[in-house]
Amino acid sequence: MGAGMDLAFAGGGLDRAADRRGSGDWQEGALVLPVWRGKLCLEGERLVRLPADHPALEDGLPSVLLGFDGEQAVAARDISAWLPPSLPETQMFFDPTEQVHPELPQARFVELRGVMSRLSPLEAELAATARALTGWHASHRFCAACGQPSEPRQSGWQRICPACSTAHFPRTDPLVIMLVVRGDRALIGRSPGWPEGMYSCLAGFIEPGETVEAAVRREVFEETRVRVGSVRYATSQPWPFPSSLMLGMVGEAESDEITLDPVELEDARWVSRDEMASVMAGTHAVLKAPRAGAIAGWLISQWVAGRL
């Protein structure tokens, strides 16, 4: 991706083996990533891969095929039915707690956002796919057409309703995340509930019937009343929280007066390139950069370096 902040989930060469999903012949010898309430299991800095008959997986849901790492099939299994001695309190933005399964005393379940920048590209792709797929199965257990329970098929890449035969597929929600610039300044903002001092690019979901460019202009205007003219694509990032595809864009502002929508944003401001450089370096007295590995940080770092 070039110099600057690295982009997590940018692709690690996983062979997704769509042609193997219907046969199930991958299951013999497959290694399984345990997933607990959206958290991945790590030992040290590596994802834990378990044989399918490991005791920690006994009460899990059916495994879903993530793909092949070379000749090795890798799957994921949701073991959220396991109850640790204490459960974390609900967090608005980020859950820093870690859980240790009694059958995996050297490993820990962690929030993926906290480790995504430290995983290898392949492990990050496996983790993102595992989190998104297991999350989809957990939230789509019933048929949207008739309301009856549905069943997993195609190694976890489809659900079928036995009552009405409707097929359901994993969802991916597209959204735009945009670095809005005017001259040597960029527009950044923060939402209510974010960590103190953290600012990022503006972002929002694309609506039905809307182009990517129109979504950029609409979202920026709704949140700040800043008008955006030309829009160009920069890069993209899968974002499995829970199941988005973030389209990284750059928008040229045609106005600079900010009027906040307080429901969407707690604050927004224009920041110079030099000031943003100190934010990304971690030396700014007030502002903090987006989380390492996130597309917002990549967009900003590329702009600071003069590459966007």
C-alpha cells in the first residue's frame, strides 16, 4: 500500500476455494479458528488454529470454511455458548477485556480491532472473514421471507430455509469514508462515545439507489453542512464490525463553514497538513489519530505525505 500507516485486512492471498464449499471434502484435517462473541483467539501474536475435535470446540456451531492456506483448509467455529467466569460489561466503542478458555490456558480471546495491525496479512484476512461470517450466522438464524429457522449450507456461505427454500447469503454493507480537503487543510470529526481526543475521517453508509460520489457529498453535507465537489476513489478495506466494505474516497470541499449535526458528530474541525502530521506522529497535545490499521489513518497518512 506504499509508505505510511499500513492498512489492515487489505488481503493476504487466502484461497477462498468457492468450488470446494459444496462438497465438504475439506473438513478432514481442517484447522479451526475459535470465535467467541466476535472475538478471535490468539496465542502470543498468532491466531489459534485447532483440530476440529479439540475440546474447546465441543459446544460450538457448525464450522464455516474460510479458505485454504496453501494445502491447509482453515475454518472458523462460533463457541459463544461458552460462558467464562465473568462477562465483560457492554462497551460502546471498544471492549478491551480478554477471556481465557479453560481448554486453552495459554491463549486469550481479544477484540480484533485491538490487534488487527499486528497480524500478518493472511491472518488478518482469516480473522476478518471469520468474524464477519460467524456474526452473520448469529444474526440471521431465521428466514427473512417466512420467519422460519434457516440452516447453514455451502460450508457456511449460504443459509437455506427448509420451509420455503429461500436462499440467504452473507451480507456486506458498503459505506464511504472520505478525506475531505480544501487547499492544505483536511476536515476531521469525532462521534459521541469515541475515546477522548480521537478524530477520524467522516463516513456513512451508501443508501439504496445512490452512487458512491453522491453518498460522499450527502454524508458530508448532512453532518457538517460543508459542500463537496469533485470526488475520487483511493482504496478500500473490508471492515468486519460487523460486515462492511469501506470505500476510501477523497473529496474536494467547495465551502469551509461547519455546522454540526449533533446527533452524528460531537465535533468537526479543519486541520492543516502540518498539524495533521503531528497527530499521526502521536505528538499533538490534544488530537489522537485513528486506530492503527484503519482506512482512515491510511487516507490521512497518504495525504500528509502528499500522495493523495
